[in-house]
Amino acid sequence: MVIPAALRQRVGLAAGVEVELTEDEFGLRLARVASGPRLMKVGSRLVARPTAHADNRPVNDVASLIEDERNRRP
């Protein structure tokens, strides 16, 4: 399976990134496997901290993703 470069870049898939392929009623679903956050107590609050190294975390431009979705269909 080949994922177009523009799509890989937009969703933060790079060489060596682990993905999971599942089948559902709509077809196939490809999802990046990511370790969950670690809960830490800061003062009296629980705070979720990422467990992935900063270099392995995707950079998501939410405004750009929303604009791409708005322009997806005429």
C-alpha cells in the first residue's frame, strides 16, 4: 500500500511510524499507534503529560486541517 506523500506529511506519518490497520463497516481504517499520556499530579490537579519523545509527536496545524476539510467538497 502506498500513501501519497502529501497525505503522509499532513497527518505526520514518517518512516518507521507504527500504524494499525483495522476493518469496519465502512472499509479499512489506518491509525497511528501512539502511547497514551501519563497522568501526573501537579498540585491538586491531575495533568496528562505525553509519553512520546518530542521528536516523535506530530505537529498539527488545526486551522489548516479545518480549512482543508471545508474545501474538500465543492
